[in-house]
Amino acid sequence: MMPANDSNNSTGPVPKPEPAPRHYRSGGHRANDGSRPGPRSLARRAGRTRRQYLTAAAVALALVAAGVYAGVQAALPVDPPAAAATPTAPVTDAGRTVPPASDLPATASPTTASPAAGAVSAAAGKPAEIPAVPAVAVPAIDPELDSQINGIIAANSAYALGVSLIDVSDGVVHGYGVQDKFVAASTAKILAASAYYHLVETGRASLTAPMGNSTAGTQIRRMVQQSNNDSWALILRAVGARGITDYAGSIGITYDRTVNLLTPAEMARTLQLLYTGQLLNGGNTAQLLSYMQNTNFETLIPPAVPPGVGVHHKYGLLFGNLHDAAVLDKDGRAFVFVVYTRGRNYSDMGPRTQIIQQLTRTVTAALF
């Protein structure tokens, strides 16, 4: 059939052309006597001639109509089949075949669209709204934890207890109990180690330099992991009294090695800066943190930490001072946790060890 609405072609029937006058010389029946045909014979002849003409005209009309239809169809645009698209070679990525990307939108499957499918949003192109996924609550240092820590300190008022806690993601120092200076004991060895590494990084010292019966690098390891006091003395001598004071001042700490005093917050800040790479380069940071594991005294914070939580720590023990300063980490989250205690002497180390472990269990239960 022809298109139902084509402005370039008439949709009505093609008019029949008028036949041109024509004389027929044959085809008539003649009488045996050779006379002219009579009126009846002429009428029959005329009838047969008219039928032949009408047949020829009908054939001509059919041919004309067929030509017009073919011309119209040839002029109509034709959608190319999908297979006619120029194929694009797949891209290979290290031996893996990757289908070629296309800028064309995906074609819907040729199924009958439901009425709802045609009801497109008035804001065409606006993506559908995705229901919000409730955020998972991340444990934090909150008022409830503050209250628990303060409660433990209040219940053990026979001892001077100072606690500092830092979430390394924000660096805020949370202090509990006594926040004055304590004798730092061996926890200050982290400050001494950092000061020597700083000299190495600024070209003024070397980890392979001879020191005592070994090298400077070995003395740092002994000082931190084994808490060796002879190694500490060698490192302090190399750094110098003025050097250690200036280095501590550069990170906001007032420190005099002759009295070796630090607050819990100052010790916590030192560990936070170390762990986050703000004191030393990556290699030296990793090395010093590794020395803060598997130490010769793992009886304070480490036993109270749940499985799966990493512990890097430095304890301190001197007369009535019993401390532990640690970085606790798991799954990309880390907290600095420092507990300084002061009692009578070594005789009450047992009760203070229990207090340190109770505080550790409280903190880790809330934060991990």
C-alpha cells in the first residue's frame, strides 16, 4: 500500500486517459458474398474493439500505479539494521579483552511498553532518587567514655592517675585525672629516639655510626624495645642536652632531660605526631614503631587489649612511677592512650597494674 499521508503524491485514483480516435482495418467479419458489413456486424466489431481498448488501458494504469508506488517507497528513509553499524575493535588491557565503550544509550528490548513506561518524569533526565543508607555509627571518644574513665580514677584516689586519649583522626587531646608533670621514666625514650632520627634525616648523624659496642641504630632498638638505660645514655649524649630541649620545643613540649618530666598530654602528643608521620619520614617512623612491639615488659596495656587490635607502646618504671603509653589501631582507626601513675614504690605495682588494665579494657570496649 502507498503511505497514508504523503504530501508529494495524490492519494486518489489516477484518471483514465481518453483513447485517441483510431480506425480498425481488420478483425471484422465479412460476408461470403464480399459485401460490406451490415449494421449488426459493425456493432459487434465496435464492441469487441472497445473491450480490447479498456483492457489495454487497465494494464497501462496498473503499470503507472506500480511505478509511482515504487518511487514513493524508494524516497522514504529506511532505518539501518543494527548489524549495519561499523564494528569497533575491542580494546585489550594487559591481555584482557575489554568491550569497546559506546556513547549511545542502551536500547530497550522490543517489548510492548506498559502505560506506566510512557509516563516519564516531568523532570526529564533527572536520576531517580536513591533511598539514603543509614550511616554506620563510628565509635568515638564521647561523654559516656569520659564518665567511665573518670569513674575509675575517682575509685582509685589513693594513687595519682593521669590519662590522655587522642583520636589520631582529629588530634584532640582528652585529659583525665592528674594532668601535671610526672617523672616520665622510660616513656621519654621515644622522645630521645625521635630526636636522634631527626639528626639523621637532617644529615647531622647516621644510624650506622659506631656507638658504644655497636651502632647508633642498634642502640635505638635496645633503648626502646629492651628499655636499656645504657643505650639511652649514649643516644642522649649524641643528641646533646641543648639538642633534646630544642627538639622537644619544636613540637610544643617543654622538656629538661636532667629532671625528665612530662605530662600525660605531652607524651600522648608525641605518640600522635609519630604515628601520623609528622615527626619522621616513613621508613624511620615504621622502624621506631616496630621497636615498640614485643618489648621486654608486656604486662601493662598489652594483656588487656582484645585480639585484632594492634599495640605499639613504651612503658616506664621508676620507683613509685609506673606508666604505659601506647598507640592502639585496628581497621584504619587509631587512638593514642597514655596512663601515668604514681604510688608509694614498687610494693603497690600490682594494684596499679590492675588499674591500667581496667582502663585499657574500658577504652578498647568503647572504641573498637
